[in-house]
Amino acid sequence: MSEHRRKPSQPQGGGRAAARRAAQQRPGRGATAGRDVPTASPSGPYAEPPAQASRAAARRAARRGTAGRGRGPGNAARGSGRPDKRLINYPRSDRDGWKRFVPSWKFVCGTALGFFAVIVAGTGLGIAMVNTPDPNKAAQAQNNVFYWADGSQMVATGGSMNRQIVPISSIPRSMRDAVIAAENESFDTDKGVDPMGIARAVWNMASGGSTQGGSTITQQYVKNTYLDSEQTLKRKVTELFIAIKLGVSEEKDTVLAGYLNTAYYGRDAYGIQAAARAYFGKDSQELNPAECAFLASVLKGPNLYNPDGGIGPAATPALNEDRARKRWAWVLDREVEVGRMDKAERAKFKDADFPPRVESEQARGMTGQIGYLVDTAKAYVMKTKGINAEQMARGGYRIKTTFQKPKVDALAKAVEDTRNGFIDEKKRPDTDTFVQFGAASVDVKTGALVALYGGPGWDHKYFSNNANTSGVPVGSTWKPYVLAAAMEYGTQNSKGRGISADSKYQANDLTVINNREGKPLRDASGNPFKQKNESPTAFGYVTLNEAMEKSINVPFAQLVFDVGHDKVREVAMSTGLLKESLNPNNDASFALGTSTPSAIRMADSYATFAASGMHHEPYSVIEVDKDGEKLPGFEPPKDQRAMDSAIADNITKVLRNVVENGTGTKAKKLGRPAAGKTGTTDFNKSAWFVGYTPELSTSVTLFRTDPNSAGKELISMNGVGDIPSIHGGDIPAAIWTEYMREALKGTPVKDFPEAEDIGVTADASGAPSPTPSAVAPSPSASPSMQPSPTPSDRPSPSKSGKPCKPWELYCDPEPTSSTSGGTTGGLIGGGDGGTSGSPSPTNTGKPGRPGSSTAGTFTAPE
């Protein structure tokens, strides 16, 4: 447009408006004073328009600003003077930099309102779609049926006593108060869920406080109806919807009764009525406040709060009893705290008023060994499939075990015949009470548990499974692991080459034991430690084969240092022994059996020797069916090579000699090839015989403990059965022989593989091996020490005129081969030696705790 056609200047007001609009444009887009010319460069400064700018100039400036749209969303909006046309103005177009990402209050409120609307709509839809649980169906626990290995039914347990639903009127007010106080204080007012309770639980756990659940009683009731379902997000959401629906649609008494009728209380009891019968032998309406507080305590977790004990090392009867007592007192205090019990009422219940329980109803039908078999199989299923006690108790499982009824009966008969033959608790209450037997038998080829003896039976109120108990030292049955490690790894003297059983070691009583550096071990007084044998016989240098035959302590106490304790542990664990059962101390007593594996594990471990070094994990279940569907994971465990076959076969050769010529000669009566080892611990607190044929491996343990004592410490068996000292070669070997004879009846006789020569023949001293007759007593023997009586010093029942009994162990007419004390026949019948006090000069003669690993305090020749 030419200069002469310009309009006159506009009034001052219009010019200010144009100037303001022009000032809002991007750099390089503004108007200059009086003229419409661009800046020298796009980045140059804007010229301030004069106050008297014309309207035309303002319009042109506005048009130029519009032409700049599209160069940025924020600038476009500002340049155009028009609002952003996006549905959601985020990031914000009217802000620069980080402020674009700060939402406006309208955006925040709108988003929150929309989210709330979605939640409300989704919750309403979810509540409308879910169904209210049926308490009658939820409470019905099915039977678990257990079968013998041949498919015949062993027992059906659980379920039938758990199906009675009782109305709220049959549930005492004290029970309702106890559960609400302990589980859900806000139950009367909440709507099925308690957000504050969940928040408190999360806060307590995050801050290191007491762990607690955030679920309401309503939620727990809903969970009970889905007990067998998978732990999935869908299940959790469904539970939440049902809980909300129940919270707004059902009466509180209905929900509370539903929960108490479906909850699991332990002892295979579902529901308050079943629990009242199981623990107290009465109907639910007859429960008193103390009993109600107890049942409310058990609901915390029956596996850990049922005083009978549960599954796992943390669920022993003693630990559970302690937890239950503390929880019981807390529940009563909690009732007072939330106003559901008066202080005067609470004061009536002292610690001594902890309610006594009746005999468990689960003992019904669990006579004899059935309870222990079922307990063992259940534990195996739960461990294999990750099933908890509540799920197992709900039932519906069909469990086929590996147990063979004829063998179980034969093992029970062998134990009971022996028990009845020499124990008389009425005649000798001071010595014959609390004597316990445990035994287990394993198929060598597969590792299947075919029989076990756990105790007198659940029907005799004895619930501890002696076949699977720990804490009983195995004595000299440990020595084969020391020898096997020497055969595999050699010693520091053989420069890592394996040594043979013909290697010779010093065996004299009270020989000083050296550590791996060749320096003497020291006792508590700082003096050289001298290992004690059972007898002071001057054996001199003997082969390891002879040391095993006579169960001489000294050679193995030295050998374990020459080989290395860790190497021995490695070998033992490769055969199936559990690490937690092994003595962790690197002392001399480790070689003599201070470790405490169970009878099941010992039988399975020795089966590795019988199977030429192939190990099979022990198992007790062949097949599991749940609601008609076969569950995977119960195939027999795959075998693994634990040691070279030559080593295992050589151990078998050595242990055959123990049976043929040594401390285990009672087992010769089996009449077929057998290998085994005897074991007796300090002060006769336990006695073992573990032996095997090519078909079966069986362990038998004998010990004495008061099952009702707090610590269940072992008691000396000296004098039991009117016998001065019991050894592994006596009672345990006799039980083993009687059982194995019956268990293998009709089985073709089979021999072990021939053992090939292995290793180098080593002499720990490096000196020539003198003949035993030329060896003088060890110069290290202390003349002031009173020698232990040799087995021949002990009177024989036959010499005292006692008649032989049908099961007679001690009236063997034919003399046995010489053992560690040179005994023949008579009382110990080739017994394995017994125990004696510490050889240490600091010995006080006082018995130590079983399993003690202090050097010089554990002699355990057997």
C-alpha cells in the first residue's frame, strides 16, 4: 500500500490497544513506531509501537501474528488470541517451560471425579456379579484317604466331624467377643472391609512392629470359601467384592457365624462345633471364656499355635505350647482393652488356668503305626506341592503311599516283642520308664519308605514320630562316613590319594590326637587331649577294617583330622543326611557320632552303600489324586551318584565284617548276606543298629527321654531291663534281625557286588606296623585313670541262673568272636562296647548333654 493512501492516525486509546496486541507477538513480528516494517533480524529486539499507532497498523500486526501460528502450540494460542481447541488441555498450552506440566485445578478435579466414577461403577458391577458364599458348602471338609502301596485303603481321616453348622445362638457370647477383639475390633461397624486396618497392618510391618493381618472377619470368612483356589489377582478382587457385598447386605451375626463355622482350628477340625469337640470334648455352647480365648488364639495359625505341634522345625509341641499360652493371655487382655470383658472377669484367669485339652479325636482310627504313617505321608505331600495345613485338612486328597502293610506289621511286632521281653515299668520304674524305640526301612533300589516304627501309637497319646525325630546322636554308626571320605579324598599323609581299609592307625586307649598341623589337640585345661576307647586293651596299630570291626575310637578320632571334617560332611550329605543334623564342630568327637540324623535318614543313607554309591532321596508317596485329578510331582526321585561304586562296595565289605566278626554278630542270625554298624553313645543315652542287605536298608534306634519334659533331654539307659549297659549290638540289632527275617521272607538270596581293591595302604605314623601281641600299653595312658570294665567283666544272665526267654538276646549258646573287650557270648553277645567317662584330666565323671561336641567329653565307642 502506498504511503499517500495511509489513513490518519487513530485516537490514543485505540493505539494503546493495538500496541498491547502487538507486544504479545513473537520477536520479529511486532510493529515499529509509525511504520509497518520488520526488525532487522528474527532475533532482534522488538520496537515499541507509539501511543498514536493507527488501527490499520494494529490490524496488520494482528494479521502477521496469525500468520505465525503453527510454530508452537503455546505461541499459536497466544498469538491467535483464541483458546486451545484440544479436548484435554495437557500439557497446558497457556504456560511455558515446566509450568506446562503443572495441571490446573480443573484438570485435577475432573480426573479425580472421573476415576471415582469408574471405581464406583466397577465396584457396583463387581458386587452385582458375585455370589454370596454358602456356609454349608464352605464348611464341608472332605475325607483324605490314604492307601497302602498295594492300593488297599489304609485309613480315611478328616472331614466327617467337621460338617455340623451351628447357629449363632449356639456360639457363646464369650467366643464372639474373643474373636472380634483378637481379629477385627471394628467388626460391628465396618462394611466388610477396613481400610484403616489394612493401613495399620502395612505400617506396623514396614516399621518393624508386630506382624498382623489387615483382613476383616468378613474377608476371612470369604477366604475360607476359596481355600483351595489359586492365589491369583482375580481371586483377591472377587473376595473383596464378596466381602463388600456381605458387609452391606448381611446381618453381622450371620457373617460372624459363617466365619466361626468355616474357620480351621487345627486337629482336623473345621468350624466352632468341631473344634469344641476336638479340643475339649464338649459342644460349642458349653465353652467357657478361657476355652473360647484358646480357640480364638488357635485361629492365628493352627500349625504354630496348636499345642499338639505342627509341620516344620518351628512347630514343635513345646514351641507351639509357649506361643499358644502367650496368645491366649493376649486375647484375654485384648478383650478388656476393647471393652468386651470386665477387668474383674479377666482377673479370674491366671496362667495356671490355661485350659486343658482332651485327647485328640484325630487319634481315632489312627491306632498302632497308622498315625505316624499318615503324618509322614502328609508332610511329604505338603512339602512337594506347597500345600498348607489348612488346605490339607479340608480334604479331598487320595494319597497312595509307599508303605507295605506286611513290613509295617513285621517291624511293629519285632519292636513290641523285644519291648515286652525286657522292659517292666512297674517292676523297675526308675530305669524302665520312658524307653523309646524308632525304626525305618527303605527300599535300596528306589529310596521308597516301606515301613517305619514311630512309637506306641497315637492311641497311646504318643504323638512324636521316633522314626523321624532328631536329637538322638548316632554314635559309631557315623564311622563309615569317615572311612568313606578317607577312601575318596585320602589324607594329608597320602598326598590326596585315597587310602584302603588295610591302612593302619594307632589304636591304643588314651592316645594323643593331633590336628592337621600335626600338633596335639588340647583339652579344657590346656593339656594334650587323649582319646578314650571303651576298654584299655592295648591294640597297638590296627587296620581301619579291624578298627571298624571292634569299633575302636582312637583310629577314627585321628583319621577325621587327617581327612578333614568338611570332607566327611560332604560325603555324609551326598548320601542323604541333612546339613542341619550334622555336628558343626571340628573336634574329635565328630568322628564318633555326635551328629543327630533321624532313623529315616540313616536307613536311606546306608542304602547308598548297598546301591554301590547311587543315592535315592527317601519318599513316602507314590500318587496323589485331588477331586479326581492326578497331581504331578510324585514320581520317584531320580537317583544320583553319591560316590564311586568301588568306594561304596568297599564300605559294604568292611561293614559285612562287622556283622560276621565284630560288634554286629547278632545280625548273623538273618542267614543271608548283610552289612551293618552298631552305635552306642555316651552314658548309654542311645543305641543304634543300621544295616542292610542288597534289598532293604533298615535303622533301629533305642533311647530314653521323658516326652512330657520341657527339653526332652536324653536319659542314661544303664540298668534298663536289669541290664548294666545296653549297646547297639544288643537290642537294636536283635530287632533289626527279627524284622529283616520276616520282611525278606520269600525273597531270593542275593549277594553284594565284589569289592575291588582301591587306594593306597597308609600308616599314619610312618612306622612299621607291630603285631598286636608285641605291643606294650600306650605310654600315654594315665596310670591314675581307672580303666573301664571290659565287657567280660559284666555278669551274664545265664551265669546268674536267669532262664532264657523266647526272644532271648543274651543266652546265645554259641560263643561270638572277640570284640573290643575280647568278650564271648553272654550278656552283650558281641556288643558294641558301651561308653565311659572322659579321658581328659579335667573329667569330673558327670554325664554331659547328648550330642556334646567338646573334645574329650564324648567317647562313644559305639
